[in-house]
Amino acid sequence: MKNKASYLAVDWPQTSLKKPENVHAFTTLRKGGFSSGDYQEFNLARHVGDELQSVSSNRAKLIEDLGLPAEPVWLEQVHSNTVICADDIAAETIVQADASFSRKKGVVCAVMTADCLPVFFCDQAGAEVAVAHAGWRGLHAGIISNTIAAMQTPADEILVCLGPAIGPRIFEVGEEVLHAFVSKDSRNETAFVATTAGHYLCDIYQLAHIELQSIGIGSVAGGDYCTYSETQRFFSYRKQQNTGRMASLIWLD
């Protein structure tokens, strides 16, 4: 891999499950690209107002740096619970979805984030991989459960890593978000801390953990970054509004 300062490698959980050597997974960082202004430097998104030539240069850099076997399968993310098979998507086709999975070598699954939670999945045999974009709406809608359901591997044999997202000391939401999650699962109340009247700090990592545990996945890595607090490394929509997007990518070789 070239230019290591531009990438954060996924660190799978320390469990008895074997970590497959043919699975590669990374989240891009902010530094090392061609974008300027609000989008500096390594923005991978075309839809945020950045110069398209800069984005194209950044995407070319991404492919070269990581030695990607193909252009990533980019999604039009809409905070849904829709999961698609990236193996079935023709080149340059953009599909509305918030997660994708693959069972073919050389197919690069990708999501983009700038505070929302990227979630990586793989099986210990190295036969299938997936990645999901999980903001609070997607989490509530079941994007994690739907992604695991789309995989052929039993839930207790899936390795999961939570990528960088907005941290629990920063992410403030309204009472309606608390009520939505608690009505879904009473355990979700532990992910909220009251601040001012009608407002709560929300731990998006904890919400993901609770859903994963309910499915049967107990060992999960990641969850120790804050995109809002670490804007030298990460893009943060909540902090900067006009900003770029990181990419979280996973593939088989």
C-alpha cells in the first residue's frame, strides 16, 4: 500500500474466529488528496459540491494507493435499510442502497461517510464481505440486520468492525430519536444521556453493539474514534456542513 497516512486499516476483533488473509478493508482519511477549500484534501464524493476533477484525481489515487482490483461499487446512499449484491452491479452503475456485499474476488464494496457509522463484515473463510453505511436512521431501520441477513454465513461466525463515526460525547439528538430506538428495543436507552430538556447525547457505536448482540454477534472491533473531534483526520458533516466524505472499502482477493 502506498501513502499509508491517507488510510486507516480495519482491525478485526480478537476472537477465536480465524481472520482471513484474503480480505482487505480500509477507511480513507482526510489528508493526502487533491481537493481544496472545504473539501481538502482527500474527498471521494461527487455529490457534495467539490470540483469533479479533484474527486476524479482522488479516486484514481485511491485505486493506485490500495492496488484496488477494480473501481469501487459506489452507492447512492439514502439512509435506508437496503442491501445490494455488488457482484450484480455493472460498471459505472449507481444504485440506491446503504450496504453492499460480495462473494467474488476483485469486487470492491464501498460506502461513504462523514459522521455516520461504516460497518465492516466478513466471514472467517474469506468467502464473503460486506460494508454498511449506518446513520441513526439506517440503524433504526435495520441496515445492520439486513446486511447480516444477506450474507450466507451464520451470524456467530461473522467478524465485524465499526469504522470511524461521530462520538458519544458530541452526537446530540432530539427526544424523537430516543423514543424511536427505545420503542424498538428497550436496551437502546443505555445509548442515550440526557443533556438539556428534550435533547440527548447519542452513542451510535452502542446502538450498533446492541443490534449486533441481538443478532448473535458478541465480538466487535472498533468504535473508538470521533469524526467530529478529529477533523484533522476525518471529515465531519455535523461540524462543517460543507465538507468531503471518507470511503470505507472491503474486498476479496
